[in-house]
Amino acid sequence: MNPPGKCIVVFSTKGGVGKTVVATNLAVSLAAESGAPVALIDLDVMAVGDAARMLNIAPRNSIVDLAPMLKASTENGQAAGRAQELIGRLTPHPSNVHVLPAVLNPHQVQSLEPQLLKPLFELLRQTHRYIVVDGGRTFSDTLMSAFDASNLILLVMTPDVVSLYQTKWSIGVIESLLFPLNMVKAVLNRAESRGGAETEDVRAAIPCDVIAEIPSDGKTVGMAINQGVPLITYSPSAKVTLAIRQLASQMVQKPELYLGSANAPQQRGAALQPNSGVLQASRLWSDRVPEKSGEIYTMVGDGDEFIALKRRIHDGLVEKLDLRKIDLALLGDRARAKELREKAEGIITNLLAKEAGGIVASHEHRLRLVKEIADEALGLGPLEELLANQEITDILVNNKDEIYIERNGKLERTAKRFLSNEQVHIVIERIVAPLGRRIDESVPMVDARLPDGSRVNAIIPPLSLKGPVLSIRKFGRINFKQEDLIKLGTMSDDMGAFLKHCVIARKNLIVSGGTGSGKTTLLNMISSFIPNTERIVTIEDAAELRLAQEHWVALESRAANVEGRGAITIRDLFRNVLRMRPDRIIIGECRGAESLDMLQAMNTGHDGSLTTIHANSTHDVISRMDSMVLMSNIDLPIRAIREQIASAVHVICHTARMSDGTRKITKISEIVGLKGDIDVDMKDLFIFQQTGLDGHGGVQGSFVATGERPSFFEELRIKGIPLPAEMFHSPVQR
């Protein structure tokens, strides 16, 4: 029994590199070298019928036409008979190549079902030694199905910078789709052409093997195409013909080139189908980025075919409007920006009509596509709707293809994508440039704050290895009050009452927790208890606090400029605040040497101060403060630091994000003093006891008192701030 046929996909995202010429002539040469029939499958729906025209034949059927037969071939006992029937439906060429295009005309494009390729290739493997696939130019679902069935992917490239970039990009996409790199090889077409890059430089620049170099011979190739004959027939001794025949000879003589061959190195994690050598990979974008309902997900533009379409239209728009010369400041002028957008939408509509043809038939989809391309060209692209959605708290861009959001406390991957990593970079520049910041290779990281208070962090290559990374923590427009957090299940009535009385009694309080656990939200709520008669000064890296009191001075630190000068740190601001006659000092977050200044201020009359700290628990706050104090470059023994902490900090309130996305105060603890030489004596007053999960994954539990009363309980009574003793009783005591 003959081994199953090998499938070779010839592909390039760049047009004009000779992909179809290579695929067609490789198929003919393979038939000649092996003496066996070869199937040539044309999946290029953007240039329908080119492979057939190069062989001067008129295909009788397309994959779309064979759909009923291919679907029936999956029925039990039908596969063997269907394979012979299929041969009769393909169009033969005298070279022993059998041709089957995906479609015969543009109207069939919408009827092409990617899932048809699996039974098609299973049948062809029984009757053909080799299957050569012209994969087209876009990462479509159809191409992914071909990749799934393939044993080898040949990327055709030319020795120029654009083709080199596109080839590296394609390899990155193929790897991101979980295909092993060793099934990808490169073919350098028009090698050593005048003005092209040196072959050695090309080989060094791409992360896969270049297994063939085809010389440039435009005259010979052009004459062969015009006459509708393969190169092996038109000019057998031409250098370009010999190079393609040598490539075919490798395909026949070197089984180790193919994934799934007994001599081929297997990529770890690749699973093979029994007796076929077909790579099984979870590859479809629809599998990896599931479609979801809701306004934040695009209706069109999520497939690679649409991404390619959008990229072409975007490039045409940039050219017609000359967007490269438009000052970013113009986009901040509402009137001029509106005028520019209206002009851009008209151009996009015309370009879409020419480019897409019947592909985008729905009026609703066309309107949506026009909006998306205009957003990408003039706005923030796929981030526009995410920023407008009030339910979203965080937007996380890992690269052009990965955009995550946090909604209701949980991370979700959206179906949105950028056109390219360059587009991500442009969006980052649009965000930070109006803020007087810059990001480039000399300054590859930036922290900034949007006018609405949202925090932005961006980092670009070479520091980021997979493309530009952008993180946006949206500024909450809702200022939660005590009753709101109680209703949301963040805390209990007793917890809220206790925290309120601590603030009124001017106790120094720290809110601790992890990233996104609700520290700032809780600090905002606690700050609302400060009497309106007091002078409050807040210090933050990125201003997020929103106080309702009248006498409030808000300060924000400043990063260094491009020359590395002009930085104003939290510590600098804190030292200045001590001269501003504050009644209360609130630091948005203690994260460094300012912690020592904060402790000293708390110990020298500035009581009632508030801050937040990143920590895993109330007890972890102590070691975190030890570390931050030591960052002040003041040589203090641990005991001295612990004495400062024990005498300065009264209460620590710890927040956490639970498994169901909700935020809760999991513990409120009081620092009583030192226990022994360096141990800080701490007792828990309130805790959240989790008892399990409900049927929907929601966290179940209750807020309970531990039975411990704060050491300043009598002090509160004396100051006229009485607390009922019952609120500190444990469930057993009650």
C-alpha cells in the first residue's frame, strides 16, 4: 500500500513575488520527477484562475461545486469510491497534473467552506503522490484548513526589504497559530536580482531554512505564462527552470523535509493523525478567539481575509489623505477632526467598493467596516469602543492580534485586532503625544494619564519581544460610597462603620491588596469620611482620587523628560507637602523611599493619614514597608523600622479580587505594637470567611468579627465616637 500523499502549501502575504508561478511549475516538476500524478489546488480567491491560465486549461469544477460529494465522502464506507470519483472531477493537464480551483468566479467566494478541505485532502492523499496548494495571500480560515492538512509550508519571497518583513511576519503568525517552525521553509525567488539583498543576508534574517534560490528571468517566465505552458516545457534548460526542477527533486528525495515523515524531526507538542502524518493543531481564529455577543465585539473584520482587506484600504486612505504629514495636534481639534473624518469615510467607501466587490454585500457590514477603518486611520482603532464601554475597567493590548479586557473583575480576550504592530505603535503615539510624551527606540517605555484620568502604560520593541504592548486602566466615573460597597458585597455594615470611625478619630490607615483588587476605590470611599473642615493634600503618581471635600489640594508626580531631567518624585512632593499645613495627607500608593517620610510624618503630628500598598495580606504589609524604607538609603536597623511602623500605623485594611471577579475586604487588622524585639503585634478585627462557590462560580461566604476589640476602643468613647461593643463579637459570642 502506497504511503499517503504529501501536501505542500505555497504561500506569501505579499503579492507579486511569483507565488503562483512557483506553485504551478513546482507541481509540474514534481509530476516529472516522481512519475506520479500531482494535484494542484488553487486557493487564491483574490486572483481567481491564475494557476489554470498558466497551464492553458479551463477547470470544469471548483471546490464549491464538489461540496455535496465532499460532504458525502465522510459517510461510512464511501471514502474509497469517492476518491476515484474525485479524480474524474479534477481537470487534467498533459503533465499529469490535476487542477482544482477553490472557486471559478468571485460569486462563489462566499460559498467556499473551509471545512471542505479536510475531506478533499483525505481523498487526494489516496490517489496523488503530492498535493501542491497555491495558498493565496491572506491568513483566512480556508488557508488555516490547508495548513492543518499540510506536511510542508513553502513561503515564497523576493530579496527586498518589504518581502523580507512580510515573510518574517508570516512566520510569526504561523508560529502563533501553534504550527511548528520546522514545517516552514522559504523559497527565494528572483535571487540575486539587481538591487536585491544578498542571499546570505536573507538567510540570516529569517528564522527558517531557505531551501531554494530561483534566479530572476522575467523574460522567460513572461513568455511561458503568455503561451500558457509550464517552464519545463517552454524552456527546459533555462536557469529558472533548472532551479524549480532542483526544488522538486528535493521534494522527492528528501522525505525529512515533510512534517510527519519518519525521517522528519517532530516538534514537541505536535500530535499526528494515525497513518496520515497530518498535523492536528487548534488553529482557527474562530477557535482561538471565539465570537461573542455584545457591543464591544466587531461584527466584521475579525477574520484574516477582512484584516487583509482592511489593510489595503487603510494603505489607500493613508496615500490619498497623506496622513503621514498630518499633525497629531489636528486630531485634538474637534471641528477639524470631524471634517477630516467625514472626508476619510467618503474615500474609504469608494475604496471598499473597488476592493471588496461582492465580498462585503451587507450594507450594515459595510458601514461597520468603514467605521473600523476610519477609527484605525484617525483614532484609536479597535480601542475606540472599548474605551467608550462603561463596563470595561482595563484594556490590555499584548500585540496586534491580542486585545484583552477586564469586565466585572474577569479577563476576557476580545475578537478585536489591529491591522499591524505598526498600527499599535501609531495608536500609542496618538495617546501619549498630546500629553507631551514620546515613545521610540530611545524611550521605549512610557507612563501617562489621559485627560479623563485613565492610566496608560506602553512598552515597545526591543524591550517587548512580540510587538508593542499597551495597558490602559480606565478611570472609574462612579465614585462609590459606603452603602454602594456594602450593596456590592465588598464589606459589611460593621466594617464600614468601623472604618468611618477610625478616619474621624484620625487613625493612620493603610489599604493593602494586589493589582486590581480595588484599593483605590476603597481609599476614595474612606477619604469621604474626612470632615469637610479639614485641609487635605493628596499625592499620586497618576491622579485617581476624587474627593468631595472643598479644601482639597491634589498633587501629581512627574516623570523625567527625554534628557532624563526634571523628575519630581512622590518623595519630593511629600517633603514639600509638610510645608503646606495639611490636616490630612493621602498618598495614592506608597511604593518606595517615601514610605519612611510617611511613617515619620505619622509619628510627628500628621495623624489621620491614608495610603495604599501592594501586598498579599495585612501581615505582608510589614515586610513590604521594611523593604521600602530601606530604599531610602538610610541605614536603619530592622528594629528601628518596626518601631516606626508599630507606632505610626493603626489599622490595615486588606482587599482582594476573588475568583468570581468580585472585590472584597478580606481582613481588617489592628497593629497593637511590638512583640519581642522585631515582631509587630497584629490582631485581626474583621475577616471574610469563604464557605464555597455557588452553581455559577460565585464566591459564597460571610463577613464576621473575630471577637477582638481594637485597643483604642475606650479612646473612641472618650472622644465622643462610641462604637457598640456588639459589632466586634464573633458569631459564637453573638
